[in-house]
Amino acid sequence: MLLTIRLSEIRKLVNKTQVDLANSMGIKQPTVAGMEKTGADIKLSSLKKYIEACGAHLKVDIELPDGSHHQFSL
């Protein structure tokens, strides 16, 4: 999954450091830094863990060709 959003902005909104997230996720700080790089290609499961470590919940919105939207939580 290629990201164009800045995960670091989300982290800063909840007043967390990369070290805080790394500790919550059970990974090392450089791994968090890699996830936060613009254009990073990360797994959906890793994104979910990151968002949850921020104290938030991840939802996916799918727009079908007819314009209808379907959303689900992960």
C-alpha cells in the first residue's frame, strides 16, 4: 500500500514520538521512521498497528464505479 498521507502528522496530532509508537508496536524506532516516509509501501496490517498505537481506529472507504461508498473498520 503506497501512502501519500503523512503518518508523522497523525502521530504529532496525538503528541506521540516515534519511540512511543515503536514501543507500543513492539518494533524499533527506525522502522517507524521508515513507515513515515512519504510514498512508503507498507502492509495494511502495519498501517493498522500504527494507527492503533496512535490511539485511533482505521476505517477503509471503498468507492465503487457507480459512485456508492462502502466503509468498514479494520
